[in-house]
Amino acid sequence: MNQPLKHDPDTLPKPILPSWLFDQHTPDCLEDAAFSSGAALSLLHVLLSDPNCAVPVDLLRNRLALRAAVHCSKIEGRGVTEAELRDAYLLTVPGDVMGPDGDMLAFWRAGTALSLRHAGWRDRLQAFLPEDLQEHLPDWSARAEDAAASPVARATSVLTDIVQVFPRQEAIALLCADAILAQSLGWDRPLPLFGLSVNRKTLRAASEGEDVGPAYHSAVAHAAQNAVRLAHDLARRAAQLRAIAPKLRSKGSDEAITLFLSEDAVLPSTMLSPTIRGSSTAMTSRSARRLCERLIKLGVARELTGRGIFRLYGVS
């Protein structure tokens, strides 16, 4: 999925679903809502699976995890920005408490990194949950698989079960739904689609026993559509970053590019120096700063904070 593009990224088609699918905020009819979510998920699945599109899936997942963390913080009553969450997560000294904002981002990054590829994925998901939820997951998962046919229906079954028993565990419930959805679709790891889109009003209604099936489907349809747009944008930017690699000619530049193509934000002082994260290649702090400045001059990266120190960089 991360092979170089075979075509000019600026000429790639952008398969965005027609507007009539989303003309209604939430379709009243479950069949209409399910059609919308199925169409959007199919489009996203094809895009992620097509090597010619070369979507940087790890970067997409981490950027969506950041957005999901913002969304879930809002559900919990905290209005935070993406920048504030990045700071709380990346600038906390190891061993110190990140606080609820950093913890929320860490939760979504870890949750969306769960491997669903091999047998035992249920055990891995179960171990990720708080102890008071762990004993219930096997029954919820089995009930979803036995009673529901479509991937979204399976996911919403688990989501509803959790919020009805643990109404304050919204983020956990949304992550579990995303894990069940991804596994049902055959994806290696979750993408936070429920976590990006299902609002507090819908979760509260579900916890009180109301039928919110159309709202679930509509939320997933919009999230998948937005993920398609972001995936195309990141594929274009990733192709531009790969294209300038020969111009860097510095030790560790290839490993650094790989890092930029997987991380939403890069903190040079810890992620590039003294060793480039994910590799054994050493890089001095000066070289790390110069590399980031060079990427900005080449138009393939940008500084995310506007600060003079503790700068964060990401794909432009």
C-alpha cells in the first residue's frame, strides 16, 4: 500500500461520492442510511487496497486518531484543539503525567495500532480495555457476530451494548466499534470512523435504549467520505515528499522520510535525534533541524506550532 505512485498524483481521480447521498443530515430510513455507509466504506476500502494510490496508511491512521481524540474530548466536555493535544502527547517528559488531553490521544493512537490480522485479535482488544469491561467483551462480540450480518451492524451492536452498560465509557465504546468494523472489513488495523463521527446526543440516546441505527450509519458514511478525501490528499503529498528524496543526500534522509510518512507530527529532538525513530540510524540534533528546514524550503513539510522552540513538523 506504500509503493510509489505510478501516475502523477495531481492527475489521480478523486472518487468522492455524489452529494445526493448526504443531502439528508440523517436519513429516517435504515435502508437508505445503510446504503450510504456501505457505499462510502466500499470506496474507502478500494482506495486503501489499491497499490497505485499509494496512500500512506500509517500517516492517515495517526491523523485520524488525532481528530478522533479531539472529538472524544468534546464528548467528555473538554474543548481542545489538535495543537493542544499534540503538545500534551509529544512534549510531556517520559514518566510525567500527560493529563486527560495527552491520555486521550495516546488512547486513540494505541487503539488504532491494534493488530487485527491474526488469530487472537479479540484477546488483544480485550486486554486493551479497562478491567470492568473485559469480562463482557466476549459475549458482546459473539452476539454481534451471531445476530448481525453487515460490518456496520456488527460494530453498532457492540457499541450499543457497551454504552447501555457503561454509559460513561464513550471513547472505549467507539474504539471497540471501530475495531469490530475494521476486522469485519478485513483491515489490518482500525481506522477511527465511529470515533470521529458519532456524537454525544446519539450515544446518550443509544444508552437509553432508543433506536439510533440510521444515525450510526449516517455518521460512519460521513466519516468514511472524509477519510477518502484525506487519503487522497495525503497520497498526493506523500508522492511529492518521495520525489524530493534524491535532493536531500544526507545520512538518514530515507529513514526520516519514512518517519514523516507515518507520523502526524515529528519532534526532531526526540524522534530524529539522537536516533531516528524506527531505525538504528543516528542523527545529530543539528542535522535534524537542518533536515526539517530543508523539507520546508522544498515545500514538502511545514512547521505546525509557530513557536521558536519545541517545534513540531509534519507533511505539508
